[in-house]
Amino acid sequence: MDAPLRALLVEESAEDAEAILGAICDLPDPCQHRRVTSPEELREALAAFAPDVVLADHAVPGFGDHEALSIVQAHDPLLPFVYVAGTVGEEVAIEAIRRGAADFVLKENLRRLPSVVGRALESARERRERLRIEAALRESEERFRSIVENSHDWIWEIDRDARLTYCNAAVERMLGHAPERLLGQDCLQLLHPHDRTEVARRLPALIEHGGGWRGWRLHWLHRDGSVRVVESTGEALRDAQGRVRGFRGVNHDITELLQKKDRIQHLARLHGVLSALGNAVLRAGTRQEVLDAACRVAVEQGGFLAACIGEPGAGGQGVRLSAWYGDAAAIAAVAEIGRRGQADPVRPSPGTRALQRNEWTVAADLASAAEGVPDWAAAMAREAGIAAQLVVPVGDPPWCALGLFAATPQAFDEEERALYKRLAEEIDYAADFIAKSERLEYLAYFDPLTGLPNRASLQAHLQTRLERERVALAVLDLERFGAINESRGRAFGDRLLAAVGEHLRRLIEGHAMLARLEADSFALAWPAEGDADHELARMEALLQQLNRTPLALDGDPMRVRLNGGLAIGPDHGADPETLEHAAVAALAEARKRRVRAMAFGAELRGRAAQRLQLEEELRRAVERGEFELHYQPKVAAETHRLVGAEALLRWRHPERGRVGPAEFMAVLEDSGLIVPVGRWALREALRTALAWREHWPGLRLAVNVSARELQHAGFLEHCSGLLAPFAGESPPLDIEVTESLFMEDINQTIALLEEVRALGCRVAIDDFGTGYSSLNYVARLPADELKIDLSFTRLMTQSPETLALVTHIINLAHSLGLRVVAEGVEDEEQAKLLRLLRCDVLQGFLLGPPLPASEFARRLLGLEEA
């Protein structure tokens, strides 16, 4: 034994007790024992001592016949009890055994006692184990019975004839039949006819060969006539001879699971439609492409039979299809229904309801009466294979209707309708986006006031012409236009400019390109047939004719006078910008001399020499470090908190003092000196940003980078070296590039800017909206920020067209996840309007002028030095 034997003796004689213990113990007193002499002591010892065996004399004073045995059995019926007595009759011994004693040993034969005790202990252990096993078996059976009866799965047994011999309660939840009513019935009759045939075909082979099945998907008929989809698992039951006597198995109802799966897939397809439509919108160039894409993705991604978009028919009568995709028969039926849209005034067609009443039509099953679908329309749709349809108005008020048509009945529940509503909103937004984009594209190349081409168009025209012929360029402006504008008002001035533009258009009759450059400045370009004097005479004749012809404005005749400057390309400029500068210089000289017109000539060439002198001075400025950066604050529109500043280049001329960029920037660019100056500006701005960051966390400085800098071979390497210490964190430096940069090589520019962003810099598109980049490229730009050009900021409070343009730019930027900065904010009215339009950041003299670093630090950051 692992533990000492615990023996409880019911014995009056201590000597007999010692003899008994000596018989059952190998060594003197190695086992634990206790001796009792009364019933009370016995009961107490049984509870407190917990003996392994009880050894009792048959005749102990105070105990009745077999009383000790009764007390022990009442405490624990399995506790071994052995009588150890003197002389006793055979009848007494037999009665003791009958009552439950393990054995009877005479005190004169104690040699038997160890084996008797051993057998008694082993027998007790076996009985206890048997009882434990029986209890566990009963518990297991009860557990199994509970599991079976409470299982949601249908547990069943059938015989060889497919008659049900057992069903748990789950069958009633699954098929609506009480289990007792199904016993003895042929289970095949509960199957859908198609599956019934299949099971009947396979069952004989299963009976013959045995085995079973797993995951057999079958369709069972519910008592109410509906169909439940069930996955069945079964195994063969065999008799004593090993023959298949039937099958036992479990059926798991997957109807709801499949419905949920189908619904999830359906909703996923609808989300896919929205996503695909969004991608298609980014690629679409026209409204028609948007409508076509909406129909196509609804069918290809959404799984519909057909999709159509209808718009009001001629004279507002009926509905005409403007886009469609899918089944030809369904589309033809929908088109015919649309043409007959108002045949029934009481119940018009779904398309007519959508367009005229802004009402949805939801027909989940056209086999039954559908609200909003006339009987004649439903019949035509069913004949074309349409089982369900949904017609949704698009826009408010509706300008078109989206029709989705399915070959099977649909749910069209609230969640689905919300997605269809979003789809309609996407179509409406996309069409509006395209319309505004087309308008913006127009504004990019045409002047909205006069309808004439703008500077971008003129420069493109000149570029083409200069490559193959000599070109005369005249730049014209109105005398005293500023005074007229002041005295008569801006509205009158706008009408005057429009009238002048129209008058010029009529005079040239297509013989020259006419453009409005800005304000009161116009340009004419035509093929040069002679020298500068010859072309100047032609221009003067035109001006004379224009100046002597009064304009009818607001019912009153009004004479205007235009002055002009002329330049011949490539004589005076081989590229559009140089040629325009020459013409503008000639115009300025004409105004100065108070003559009507003047051509770029020898005297003006002298000024070109001055430009060369300026270039030389700039080279010395680079060598001597005469440049400095001034910083103009950027302020959060909503919180008025300082969030950054733009670094602006200034020149400390040794004789003239500080020189603004307007005087030297063009020469800096043309000469290539912008590359070393730009590198210095990046280093200086970064140094300043680091000095300020400790006192003003989050402050970012922006530096303008020209096309020449960005495309220079060493630009990325220089930036990488500058920003290397910031590995793993964002440097406090933003790069600003002008929108015109993307005209040169958009793919190369995008690739370069993506590498700049990879270094941690943020990228801003400066002067956005000035008319260079196509909106098709906007979504591709690797930018974090768009900056609205100051010309738009200044005009938006006076021009509805400009306000609409600014609104569209802000909405466009936000839809692409970009921040918007408005430049040139000079008064509170502009700032308030920009806040209402949800512009993010404001910059301009209202918020603060450009300041040297030390003054910026003192006035805006509260620091004593930069």
C-alpha cells in the first residue's frame, strides 16, 4: 500500500485488539488504528478517523446483534467490514455475511486475517470503481440524451427502406413536423422532388456497400411549403451479422446561412458597384461616359440583368434612354415603356414618376402587383424576362432616372435602398463634377468675361507658330480704363471690356488670333509678312479703325482709345514669353511717349542689355550671398492659429537695398542661377525651421521650387542629403511647385514629386486654377495641398464665376483628401467667405506681410532672434 492502512477496531479487549493488529501489520504498529467500544464512539470514529476497514468483535457489550455492521453500512455501504470473534455458530456467520459483512474470522485463526482484509479491500475498491463507472455512464447517457434532444441539428435514424426510426425534437424546428408523427414514414417523401430522385438512386449502393456520407447538401420540404437547405452527414448501422440495417446521421440547416451569405455577396457587389463607379468617374471625361459607366458597372459588378438611365423625352413627354447596358430584350422593353411613359395619366411609368414626381419605384417581384408599376408596364417587363425592378430619381430636382432590372425577385430592403440612393448620388455628383470640370477646363483656356482665348491659349498658339513662321504679336490696352472703372463701377468696366473684345473680333474677322491677357490687356497674333515697320503700320490701321468707331454701351455711344506694342518673332523673341515681354515693353514705351503704337526696336534692345547686366549682378549676388528669405505667415482658417509660413526670396543689393522678386526672378530662372539659389533657400529654410520648431512645434516652412530646379539632375540627391537626419520622422519642410510644371512632362514630374514625398516632405501645388493642368490629372498629382492663386482670391468677392471656381477647387481638393491654402487674402470679407467655403489655411497681407526671419520670430513667435 502507498499509505498506511487505517483500521478501526470494535473490540472490548485491548489484548485482542493488539493481537488483531499484529496479524494485519508487517511491523509493530506500522498502521494507523483506532479502537472503539460503544456505538457512539463508532459513529464518531467513522466520521473523524475515516478508516479503510472495520474489524469488529461479534459480541461487544453495548452493541446489539449486528448493530456495529448496521452503523458502518449506514455511514458507507462500501466500507469493508470483517467480523473477528471468538467462538460463534455457523448460523450467525452466515447471517453476518448475508447482512453485508465481508467475512468472518475466528480469533483463534488470525493467520487468515491478512488475506481476508486484503480481499475485502480489493472487493471494496472494485465495487467503488464499478459504481463510479456506472454513475459516469448514467451521466454520459443523460448528457447525450440532453444534447440530442436539445440540439438544433436534426439527429435521425432510418431503416433499409428509408423509414424514420428515430428523430429528435429539432426536426420540428427545421421542417415543422412533430418527431413522433414522422416515425415509420418514408423520409424521401420529405425531400424536394429533384433531391428525392437523387437520394433514391444512391441509397441502394449505400446499403450494399455500407459506408456513409458527409456534407451532402439536400433540399427538404417544410410543412408550410417552403424549402430548407440542409447539409447531411450519415453512417451505416450494421446488425450482428455485419449487414447494413439502416443509417444514422445529423442534418444541419444552412438555409439562413446561405441567405446571409447571398445577402453579404449581394451587398458586396453593390459596394463594388459604388467603388467601380468612383474609379470610372476619375477616368471619365464627359457626362455620357459617367452614365455609360454607371450602367455597365451595375450589370457587371452588381449582377443585374440590365441597367438603364432615362432622361425626359422631347418636350418633356415620356422618357428617353440616354445610357444602357445588359440584356437586349430587357433594354428594348424598358425603352418602349419609357416612350409610353404617360399613356396612363393615373399610373405613369416608373421613369415618368421618378422624373416628374421625384418618386422611387420598388418592385421586388413583378409576378405580383407592384406599387408604381402599371399593369401594362409590368406585363411588358415580365415578357422581357424582368422579374424585379428598381427605379431611382437622380438629382434634386431629378434630371435623370436610374433603372436596375433583375431576372429574379429581389429583397430591395432598407439597407439595399440606402446603397442604391448612394449610387444615384454618386451619379449626380459625378455628372456635376464633369460639368464643373468642363467649365473649369474652359476657364483654363478662355476668358469668362469676353469669351476670348486667354494667355495660356495665346502662348500655345505662339509656340506652334514660332516653330514654322515669323509671327507679329501686338499687345493692346485701353487708355484711362482705371478711371472709367472707378467712376462708372466694375460692372460697367466689365461690360466695356466685353464690348471691346467683341469689336476687335469683328474687325480682325479671323485674320489674327485675338486673346485677352488680363484686366484691360488684349493681344493679337498674326503671320508677319514684312519687317517691324510694315507690321506696325498694319497694327496702327487697326487701332485707328477701332478708336474712331464708337461702341454702343448701355444705349449710349462711347469712344475708347487703345494703345499697342508690337514685337516680331523670332526677331524679338524665339519663345512665347520672350516675345510677349518684348511686345509689353514696346507698349510701355508707347504709353511713356504718348503715342498710339510702337514696335520693339533698337532702343528697347538696350534694355535687353540691361537684362544682361542684371544677370551678371545676380551671378555676383550668388557668389557673395546677397540673398535672404522673408517669411509670410500661414494661419488656420478656423482656429486662427499659426501653422506655417512661406519662404519668399529677396535680394539685398549692395547699392539698391532690398529688391523684390518681380525684378530678378525671371532672369534668375532663365540664366539657370535659380539652381544654386534654390539649394541655398532649401538649406536656409530648413535651418530656420529647426531653430523655430523647439519653440513652436508643428510649424512648417514652405519653399517654392521651380521647374528648372526640380528637373535638375542633382535635385533629389541634394534633398536626400538635407533630409537624411530626419529618417523616420517628418521634416518641417514643404515643397511648393507651380501648376504649370505639370504641362512639361506630367509623368516625369509626378515621379519626381513622389520621390520628394518619399523623403518625408509635403508637396503643395502653387497657383492652382490658373489654367495649365487638366483636371484628368488632378487625382494623379502626388500632392498634400492645393494653393488657390491670389488672382482668384482677389476676384471671388466680385465675380460669381470666380467664386464658383474657388468653390469647385476647394470641393475637389477635399474630395481627394488634400488641404487647401488660399493666397492673397487681403480683407476680412475674403477671409470670411473662404471660411464658409471650408478653406483650411489662409495666407496674405491680412494675416501678415513677408518678414525677415528675425522680425518674424520676434513678432509672431515671441522670440528675440531667429
